[in-house]
Amino acid sequence: MARVTVEDCIDKVDNRFELVLLASHRARLISQGAAITIDRDNDKNPVVALREIADETLSPDDLKEDLIHSLQKHVEVDEPEPDPASLVADAASGIAAIEEDEDQPETIAFDRMSEEELLAGIEGLVPPEKSDDY
């Protein structure tokens, strides 16, 4: 029965390797308790998964997305890009704020320190003096 099902699935999923990945993922989902979309007919989970793909009760694209999502360890969130005009406005307001604060003593901003400034600061540190206690 499975060979006929594989031949039926090739029409829906062109690549046999991808078909194996999708069917095995769906079979694992079924074994974990996911609801099946066809009659079981005393078939095992891999055959049920292949029959679901062949009967198009499940979309191969949806299965592929679900497989990719299950394999991801870190999911990136797409955040909108900042508007270039707002970046220019923020930079201009920052320059204006710096010009207003010229009378104030200079404060250290750690998040704005360049790598060269950090290295120069580290090189300027004096090592502690050695003592007999250690």
C-alpha cells in the first residue's frame, strides 16, 4: 500500500527526499497526538501521513513551514526598519542637545564608546602592585 501512496505523493511533492522529510514529520506529529484528517484503515502513522499528503487534506507547503519551525532553535522577529528621515532628525536633535550642554561637565556614555576609546582606556590602567600576601 505504501508504494502506491508514494507514487501518488510525487505529484504533490516533486522531490522524494522532501517527501520523506514531510511524511516523517507528519508521522511524528500523529504519534504525538495530532488529529488525522483521513480514516486510519488500520494503517501505521507513516502510511497515514503519506495518504494525507496524497489526498491533499494537508498542504505540503504548510507541512514544510511546520517542519522548519520545529527545527528552529532561535526564531528571529522581523522588526520594521527605522525611517531614514527619523534617523536624521534624531541625529540633529542629539547634536543640538550636545551644543546646549557645552557648559555642563562631560559625561561618559558607555554605549557610545568606540572600540579605540575602550582599548585606549584599558591600556591606561595601572596594574595592581604585587604584595607578599598572595
